[in-house]
Amino acid sequence: MNDAALSLHARADAMEERKARELDYLVVKSHIHSLAEADFSAPPNAGAMLKANPNLRLLMGDDPRLPKMPDKPTLIDFFKLRFGPSAHLLQSARHAVKGGLSEKMVLACLLHDIAGVGFIRGDHGYWGAQLVEPYVDEEVTWAIRAHQVLRFYADPSVGYEYPQSYVTLFGADYEPDAYVAEDYKRMRNHKWYMSGRMITVHDIYSFDPNVHVELEEFTDIIGRNFKQPAEGLGFDNSPVAHMWRAMIRPAKYL
Ligand SMILES: [Fe+2]
Ligand SMILES: [Fe+2]
């Protein structure tokens, strides 16, 4: 980023902060969510620093701050080495097992928020669906995408109410974006509507902190329902390989 762009960026940040104070809302950065504690922004004076220290290099390989990934990483490797806390996903999946859902829907519950624990919050249902699309049944992808939208709409037929937490988090007057409302209309009439809806039913936020679920409980379900590429996630030349690589090396400079 050049100096002019940088100052624009800094000013935008200052404006954002001022706006946040005026409106009294909390800005949560959407990107690199799981690594939010680390500062991955490029040094503002990278050019000058490189001149002053010719041995200095920008990060293009493995990140020494993160655990090393195997050469051919599996979904389970991502859960263990890259994803943020996954208790919510594990508990949702167990809830789905107890609710008698099919194996593929248990997998959908297990994976429904992987974009959020992996690298991005905003539109995480759309991102998550895309991440797994080459490796799971089409219905699983569809349902993960749909949960993003269906979360905002009640369905009394299955006892799903608009989440009280959304009233607290977004305000009582919050209205979903127009594209969400449009998607809802399409999804409501889709043959897989109830599959997407089931994710929201098992998307539980009030869990018992004493209940501990291990990923190993789902090893077989993953094995039977997630087509792990032989080359490893990120290296199979699929249309989403770069997205998995972005989680392997989230701070890669270019
Ligand atoms: Fe979600
Ligand atoms: Fe969730």
C-alpha cells in the first residue's frame, strides 16, 4: 500500500471509530477471524524497513506462529491445527445425532460454521458452503448456505423462533439485507428447505459448558461423507483450493 492509500486507510479507520462511538456499536473485524489476536497487517513502512535491513523478508512460506500443517492436510487437520474453538460445531452435530438426523445432515451441522471458525464471519454460510462444495453431497452444501439465511426467519412448524440473541446483538429494528430476504423467498420453496432449516434447529447457542464433545466422535461420519482429496485440501486443483490454502497460510504476503 502506498502512502496516499495508507493515509486514506488510516482516515477511514478513524472515521469508523468515530462513527462507532456515535452510534454506539461494536465493530468486529470480519477477516482472519480465528487469528484475530495476531496483527497480520503489512508493516506500513515495509519499503523503508527493507532498505534499512536487507535481511528482512516478508512472509511467503509457513507462518512460524502457527502449527505446521501436513503436506496433504485433511479436514480433521484443519479442525485441529487451524480452526478456532469448535465446541459449537461439535455440540450442534451431537444434537443432530440425538435428533435422529441422517449422517449427511449430521455432517452439515458439524461443518455449518467452518468459514466462521476458519477465516471469515460475514456471509459465513455462503463461504462455508463454497469451501465444502467439491467434497460433500449437494444437499449438504445447499443446507449450509441456507442456514445463513434461515437463521433470520422463524418457522413455528418446527419450533424455530427468531433468536433473542439477535435482538441483543443487532437491535430490535434490525432487518436482514435485501439479498438475504430474496434468498429466503427462494429457499423457502426449495425441495431441500427442511434440510437447511434443520441446521438452524440444531444450531444451538445455549449449551451446557460441562458437555464436552470430541471430534473423534465424528471421524467415521466424516470418512463416509466428506470426499477427502488425495492431494490434500488446498492442493487438489479444485475451484476452492486457494480458500483452504488461505487458511493454511493466512498471513502469506502475496
Ligand atoms: Fe452460522
Ligand atoms: Fe452455528
